[in-house]
Amino acid sequence: MPGTTPHTAQPDPRSPYVVDTREFNRRPGSMKRLQETVPAGKDLGTGVLDGVASVAEGADVDLEVRLEAVVEGVLATGSVRAPVTGECVRCLEPLEDVEVEADFQELYFFPGEDTGSDEDAVFLVGDLLDLEPVVHDAVVLALPLSPLCQEDCLGLCSECGAALNEDPEHSHDDVDPRWAALADLKNANRSGTAPAALPAEDQE
Ligand SMILES: [Zn+2]
Ligand SMILES: [Zn+2]
């Protein structure tokens, strides 16, 4: 079975995710800190399904990374923050001011370093390391499966679909059952058949 080793592809030195570690990588204990805002990659913005959160391509991704030279290579430890786009699963409004945050850590081995049986080992290519795969995986794992516009989103009225965040007092409890019966009757007269329930035209 031919192995695929996507992480050893030549990193593009112009990519904002690619870091040149030449100045410090062979001196164990030396360190470099990065704090930067980079554009989200394409694959964080695809596969958007209804109600599923994602990070739009090109959105500002805030990265904080500590790169540390160790005996086997360079250890990257960091955190990432990015804006989430999608739809609230309760009220179906577009998400605003929702962020995804994640921590990550990856050891980039020196080229040719013996990694034992670690098939997922990631390598420096020359002196370059590419943060994009590890950032991508951290963000994708941290994206909410059921995003909410706010913790206590009230969602939609199950009877009429009204947005309850805008009208928390909304209720149907005060409808007199006799009025409902009357509405049924009126509808039955119009269509010739007796509806089982009140028509809910603005629902699916
Ligand atoms: Zn909501
Ligand atoms: Zn309602």
C-alpha cells in the first residue's frame, strides 16, 4: 500500500502559515514567538451545510504560536481564534460575533529523523514548517456541531414560527379554544374538508 505523505510536500514559502526556522532550529532550547493574523484557508470554508458552522475563506485567523527548538526538531505550541459563519440551529439567523478557539501542538521532526512507528509524524522541509495542516485540524475539530447565535437563544415558536428572541413573551396559551373551533369550522366550509388542526401556512 503506497503511503501518502501530504505533510512532507514542499511548503510554499510565501504562505503566511509557513515559518522559516533556520535561525534557531539547531539550537535546542531557543525559541521564537509568533503572533499574527492570517487568512483562513479554502478548506475551512467549504462543505458548508445548513446549520453547520465553518470559517469563511479569507477570514481573519488570529494565531499565537511558540516555536521551540528541541533535539528531534521544532515543537510548535499555539492557539488559534477565528470567526464562525453559519446559521443558528434554533432561530436560523446567521451567526454573528461567534468565534472558534482552539489550542494545538505539533512536533516537526528534522528531515530524516527516526520517528519510530509514528506514521502521522510531520517533518520540517529544509528549514520550513507549515502550520496550516495543524491549524486546520484544530479549527475543524473545535467548530460547534450545533452552533447557537447566543447561549440562551429562544429559537422559534413551534406553532407559528415567530422569532422568540425578538418577542420573549410570545405565547399561544391565551387563545380561546372556542375561537380555534370556529376557525376550523370556517376552513371546513371553505375547502369542503375538515382540517385536523389549525392551518399553519408559514410552517413547512
Ligand atoms: Zn439563535
Ligand atoms: Zn407562535
